[in-house]
Amino acid sequence: MICIIPVGEIEQSNLFDLKPKLKEVFGLEVEIKEGLDKPDYAYNPERKQYFSTSILKEIAKTSYKDCERVLGVVDLDLFVPSLNFIFGEADIWGKSCIISVSRLHQSFYGLPEDQELFQQRVLKEAVHELGHTFGLSHCPDPKCVMHFSNSLKDTDIKSHNFCKNCKNLLKEQKKFKE
């Protein structure tokens, strides 16, 4: 089972929209669990962003024994020290990952909101980070969901699906349902 954990304030409808789509991609049951409080401990006042690795560590501490994978979802701007921002982060040796929906909104860039585009972006980033927890690394195919998104344009270009090579890697691990 994949468990979705809201972190801080997050629009619940976004999580409910994501749930059946993740089930379709991974062939696993998906459940929305009780959320975590706003991660004030991860806030960096100089950057005015939240350090994703600190939040990821808290998510990893959750004791959901029925969860094969745990996806944290925040509506806060995330960073790691080497990058200006990130859309998400995964513990590639564990079962936890996190995505931020903050920069996936059109309104973040001063543009009119587009709910369908937003939901596509959220799905792509969720599948990408969950893919890392299943042992996948970044893919050179720009259409593959495992392609690195250095910008929102990269996210918009790629699909929410795995390319043939990445899908085969998942099947070899017997973690992916066709």
C-alpha cells in the first residue's frame, strides 16, 4: 500500500484526486493517512524555504506498518542546500518521499490557476519520487516520469508514466503491476 501523508495545511481535494491515479500507475492500494503538523523546524528564514530533508526524516519516522511506501505532500516551498528549490525528494534506501505542490501552481508564477495542469504536475512529481523509493534513478528520456525536472517546463514535457526501460526495472524488482 502507498500511504499519502499531508504535511501542514494542504488542500484535501488534491490528495483525493491523486489517490486513484497512483493506484492506477503502481497497482497498489493507496490510502490517505493522518497528517503531520506544519514543519516549522525545517524553515530557513534566510531562504524563506523549508529544508526538505528534515521533513523527509520526520515522515520516515511515521509508524504506518501497513504502508509499503509513504508519500508526504506539502504546500510549502522546499529546498536542499545545493539547489534553489526542489519539487520533491526521496529516501532512495527507504520507503519515504516528499513532494511540494507549491511551485506546481500556476499562481506561484503570477498566472491564472489551471486545476487540470496542476493535477497533472502533482501526479508526475508523486510518481517520480515514489519511483525513486522503488530503486529507480533519473532517466535520460525526457518523456519518462523519472527524467529529472530542473524546471517546471521539464515537468510539463514528461509523462506520468515510466518509459519501457524504467518499467522493466520495476518489473525485475517484482514491485510493479502491469
